[in-house]
Amino acid sequence: ETGVTQSPTHLIKTRGQQVTLRCSSQSGHNTVSWYQQALGQGPQFIFQYYREEENGRGNFPPRFSGLQFPNYSSELNVNALELDDSALYLCASSLDTRELFFGEGSRLTVL
Amino acid sequence: ILNVEQSPQSLHVQEGDSTNFTCSFPSSNFYALHWYRWETAKSPEALFVMTLNGDEKKKGRISATLNTKEGYSYLYIKGSQPEDSATYLCAFRKAGGSYIPTFGRGTSLIVHP
């Protein structure tokens, strides 16, 4: 059984740039959720995709967007990066609304 | 916005001590409460899923209880070991909608040898 994998693990961008983070779901899972964890905070929900459709969105601006592909892998795109976007981005897959299985995260630093 | 609070924020204990921490969540529209253990540089790992008022779960030296009527869950670690050092996250799922978990900030536990 393949776990959740995320790439890249670390990256550095400058303000105004765009970034794409990738996530491969655990085998058999049809739902992907993305979370942002800033320093000292708990994971904050960005959005969830279920069978390629957005299934819920947290309090994040439209410059945070995503995709889920037919193989249930997913991308998180962030445009016009701001300093406050520096955080750990976690992807979690699940089967429907069941337990989340997390990747190790992508650490984004915006300078 | 759902309010999920965890206390304490951090905890230092000696090897062999027993410890516990709290997760508070809304007492209405309860669906499930999850506990995760998150070691540094690894992915959060599921410990327990709790769904019924009065639930008690146990895994080795770690156990958890649930009170949905008053909106809290306790996580207990008996005889802490250095390998228990991690951040412990709870996540509340509200009934209805997309059942998307809302996480607390976590309790950081450091067990000193």
C-alpha cells in the first residue's frame, strides 16, 4: 500500500511568484484535502477535492487554487505569493469522509 | 468558524511520568473526534477516531476518552518514554456538510530521559 507523497519537500520563492505543490494520494483513496500550517498554528483547512470536484473550501483567497486528477492525485497552486504564505502545506487523502492519511508536507518559504 | 482548543500548548515531562492533555470542541452537531500524533519531520499519524459519547480507546500506553455532551476529550500517556515526544493534534468533525476536520493547535510533548 503506497502512502501519501508530496513534492517538493522544501522550496523557496519570492513575493509575487507562483508555486505548484503536488500530492499523490494513498492507493484506493478518492478524496484529497490540503492544509496550511503556519508557525505556532494548527493545520488550517484550505480546500478538499472529492472525485475531481471541489468539495469544501476554507477561508483562503482565490489565489489559492487546486486540482484533482482522474488518478486522484492533486495540485495546490498559489499565485502572487505573499510573505505570510510561508508555511508547511500538508496534503491528506481519505476514502470519502473517513480518516485522513497525511503526507510529510511541503515547506514553502517566501522571501 | 469552529473553535477547537488544546491545552496545554506544550509540556515537558520526565521519562516514566504519566501525563494528559485536553481537546475542547463544540458540543453540538458532533460527528467524530480524531487524535493524531506528529513527530518532527514525519507525517501526522492517526491515533484514535472517537465517535460515541463515553468512548474510551487505548493503544499501548496511550488512551483517550470522549465527552460529547460537554465537548472535550482527554489523551493520556502512561509512563512516558522519550519516543513519545511529538505534537499531539486533535481534530473535530461536525455533522453535516463535508465533515471536514477542524484541527486544534496541538500539544507539544517533550519527554526527557
